[in-house]
Amino acid sequence: MSNELAKVLRRFEERLAHLESGVHAPPAYWKRFHLHNALGALKDDHSAADLHLDEFDRAELAREFPELEADRVPTVEELRSRFDMIAGGML
């Protein structure tokens, strides 16, 4: 087993244990969703599984590193403003 695969397996197990511990009671749907996708990709493509685990960790990373502004989801008002600028005179 490669070192990279072993790291992804350990990382997956840590996230699963975190959900099982009840810290998220009930576990957030999206956390289970990303863990499910990671498990599906684990057998054939551990790099893809690692990306799903990144998505699982995204909220914690955003709190730890607020400079990740590019990953911030815009508000509805920001979406409307941006759409109006793009659509401009097309409509």
C-alpha cells in the first residue's frame, strides 16, 4: 500500500470516527454526503477520495483560514448584483 493511500485511509477513518462520536448530532447531511463520495472513490482513485475529504473539511478550514475568501459562498444579494452586471442589457 502506498504512503498516499495509507494517509487517505487514516484521514477517512478520522472523519468517520468524528461523525460516529456524535459531535455533529445529527451529522450534517453534507458531511455524510462527502464521506459517502470519498468512500465510493477510495477503492479506485484515492486522489479523488482525498478531494472529497477536503470538501468534508472545508467549513473548519474556512474558520481557521479566513483568507480563503475565494471559497466563500456569496449571499443572494451578491449573486443578484453579479448576475445583473453580467446580464446587463441582454435581457
